[in-house]
Amino acid sequence: PTKYDFLNYEYLNNDLAKKIIGIKDLSYTEEFGLQELVDRSQDILAAEELASEKKIMNTFFELLKTKQGMVSYGENEVLRVLKMGAIDTLLLSEALPDKTIEDFEEEAKKLNTTVMIISTDTREGAQLKEMGMVAAILRYEM
């Protein structure tokens, strides 16, 4: 099919081609086609999101083992370093109350901090929940 030829003959820029996470057959074009694509791709999108969460959590745990000064965890401690502008990536468990997540997100937005909501469905997410549900990877060692 044409969709495979399009990919195999390298019509796409290499950086763009790396971002393709799946190929789906569609019945529609334009806006309806995009909606159909999203609907049919829920499995791929969910897997991609979980993989991304696992990767960032593994980075956090690796830094916790090797460079403890580059991470922070626990709600009060993370809030303290967040207000200092020291956080690169803020990791929030989905088990936190919505109000707490919103408060952290507001503060993070002021400081250009990336926020990731981590699912408790993975081993890494369960570990975050056990560690106080809030963690951070810092911009610099403290």
C-alpha cells in the first residue's frame, strides 16, 4: 500500500520519520479522518505515554542512586525547590488530589518547569506513590 511506500522510500525527513509510532487504515479524510485516527490509536497512544513515563521515572531512580543532589522527593521538599526554580521535570502521581496537582502545575508554569503526571498502573508509578507521590529531577545539583 501507498502508506508503506511513503515511509519506505524515505519521503519524510529523518527526524519526522522517527516520530511515527504507528500506521492506521482510515475511512475518512480531513477533520473526521483525524478524529478516526485518534479513536483507532488509543492503544498505541496509551503505550507510548506509559513508555515515556517509565523512561522519566527510570531516569529519576538512576539519579537517586548515583547523584542524589540532582533529585528531590516528598511534597514539602519538592515545593521548596520548585519555588527556587531548581526543578527541570516535576513528577506528580495521578493519585494526588486534583487540587494539589493544580497547585503544583500553576507554580511550575511560572518557572518553565516540565510537569509529568505519572500513572500508578506501572511499577515505577507505584514506587512514586510510595515515596510521597511528588518527585523532581533538578536543573542543577543541590
